[in-house]
Amino acid sequence: MLSFILNQRAVLTDERPGMVLLEFIRGVACLSGTKEACREGECGACAVLVGARQADGSVAYKACPSCLLPIGDVDGCHIVTVEGLIGEPLTLVQQLIVDSSASQCGFCTPGIVLSLTGFCLGSSALSYEDAVDALDGNICRCTGYVSIRNAARALCERLAEVDADPSEWLSALVAAGVVPEYFRAIPDQLAQLRTDPQPPAKDAVLVAGGTDLFAQRPEQLLESDLCFLSSRCDLDYVHADGEMLRVGGAVTIEDFRRSAAVQRHFPGVAHDLLRHSSTLLRNKATLTGNIVNASPIGDAAIILLALDARLVIVDPGGAKREVPLSKFFLGYKKTDLACGDLLSEIVIPLLPVGARYHFEKVSNRATLDIAAVNTALRLTTGPDGAITGIILSAGGVGPIPLLISGLEVFYGRKPDTETVDALAKAAEAAAKPIDDIRGAAAYKKLLLGQLVRAQFAALAAAGEAV
């Protein structure tokens, strides 16, 4: 049995853990405010808030796409749909959407309300830029977005007037009319939920984030035994350990991106992951899931390849082994994982002295789109500006995420125009793309070369390369 709180009502259900939350909300709970549209997490019409109880007893809320979220992954959580925000008067977010004329047909509006409410509950800076980022997974076909941005700006201006200690932020949001009064009682109600966790079956499917799995084969997963890594507190960590950054297998991309360790040691990565996917998806998708999916064009894999990441893999008997990410991909959608293996940790070396990192991506949309070609670079130079190390990765130009080899011949050279042009041509020569919907093979080769040149131009413009 699964138990969670849906708005103000405790739910105990024997539905299959693989049923997606959208189907439960609309088909079982008969709540129609959560809309069904793309079923791929790309439009935001089905967004809900998922509140998970923290170690200190508080509840942390994130906006998530319910169309890709299995109910087994919300066991013990508080789920908020737009019906959970209905009352008199309107919530602050709802009222500002009305005041800004930010809704027309209304189909997308519930998801927008939930995304902005999640921003209020989870953002520390409460900046307008963060509010717009929080809406990057919500598509509206009517308004042209300007009025929605106006509502977001007005929301940030109103919240700037709220002065509250972080420990009292929920109470402050209740007082400001952002969330209803009943939110205050949710932490205690979650603590009293009856949960009956069962050990996973031996052949259970491991679900890290599920945003790829439940887009690709939801019917199959509905009937499968599932093991949700989100319940593994021992795999939820990001911390620096000596010269390494260690990331647990259950860490979401957004938690990784916002972690203090990443902001300190890899601020460029934190920014680049904004282009990986929308906030809604990053709130559930995990780094390990992105790697195991083995897409030849996955942004996270391309970034981590350039950063020389290694993977810690645990077999069903508990034995550990460490594999360089560059050796993990064996062929198209094939990896160095045996049946029952768990990718438990990602180990990322901190950048050494003289090292810089840069990422480039070309896609039809700036965010929430698969790249035509993407590439990441880690360049290390000595005191004289000569190259002492270079790692270059590329996606979309072969059957696996590509680590370009043979670049040692450039060691000792200055990264001047001649060297950069030779590097770009070496990358083009290593690429083996195919014609597909994202471009012809010849185009992708040319694009990769241009992106390599763009990487060095960007480093030079920032004063980080000769």
C-alpha cells in the first residue's frame, strides 16, 4: 500500500507503484485541474508540487511533471494540485496572474500557478531571473509570455517586502497569501502517515529519476516491480572530498546544480545545466539516470566526460568497482552495467591549477531541447600559457558520447588561432555522425568544429586563455 497526502486529504492506495501520478490525479482522485497534454514532461500543463519530509521535520517542495512521476515515488509525500490552492481570496500567485492578464484559454495556467508557487517555496534569492527559470518548463500558446513574466516580476517585488527568518518562511508565505493555512499542518501529518516500505524484488527495475523511463515505456513499467532510488538517503549527497567532488546516485540534477560545492568549484556547470532541461524535469531527473540512459547526446554525460569523471558501480552482492566514464559507454545504448548493478556514485576531480572548463550546445530551442551537437572542454595551461592538458568531448557525432583522443600532440603549444583551428579540425575528423532529423552528417561535423572554436573564443573573451 502507498500513502501520501493529496492536497488536504490522506490517501491510502493499492494502485501499482508504476502508475503515473497524472493518471491517479485525474482518473482515481477525479481532479481535473491538472491537465494532460504532451505526456513527456515538456509542456508543464500537468505540473504539481511534491513536498518531501526532510530530516529536520520540515517539508521541501518542488514542482514536478506528474505525467512522468510514478506514484511509488511519492510515497510519504505531500502532493499539491491547483485544487489544493483554491480558496477565497485567490492566492497571491493566482491574483497576480489575473492582474497581469497572464491567462487566456487557461489550459496551461494551473501548471504556471504551481511552478511559481514552487518557486516561492523553494527559492532562496527570490530573484526575477530565478522566477523566469522556474517557468522554463511551462509552455503557453496564447499570451506570448510577456504577461506571465510581468506576473512573475510583480510576485518577486511583493515577496521582497516579506522579512522572515528562513526557518519561518512557510509561515511568512501563509501570511502573504502564497499558500493556504493548511500547509502549516502538513509536516506533522506526513510524520503520522502509515508507510509500509517493502524490500524491492530481486529483479526490480531501478528508477533514479524516471523522466526518461516513464516517457519511453510507461505501460511496461506499470506492470514491473520498481525500486526508487529517491528513498535511498545514503545516495543523496554532494560534497567535496579532498581533490574530488562526490555525487550520490540519487541526487537530482537541480539539487546538484544548486549545491554549494558545485556553485563553488564548478559554477560554469551550474549555469550550463540550465540548458539540460526545464526546472520541472531537473527537479526529478538525476545525473546517474542521464548517464545510464546512454544517449549519445546527453548534456550531463558530455559535461562529465570533459571533467574526467569516474563512476562507482555496486553489484548485487555489494562489491564495488570504479569505471572511468570514458570506458562506460560500450555502444549505442549499451553500457558497462550488468543485471542488478547500481551506479551509486559519480566522482569528479576538482579543476587543477591552470584548468578552465567550457560547454557549448546548439539546439532548436535554448532550453528544453535535445542538442544537434554539444561539446565540453577542459583546458589546462601552464604559467607560460602553453597547453599542458586538454579533454574534449562531443555529443551528436557518433553512437556514444565521444571523448576525442590523440590530443596530446597539442601539449606545449599556445592556444593561438593556428592551434585552435588544428584542434577543431581534429575534432571534425574524429566525429562519425549520421544524417537524422537534427541535421545532416556534414553539417554536424562542421558544427562541431565551429563549436570548438567558440569554446576557445569564449575562454579568451573571459580572459582565461591566451
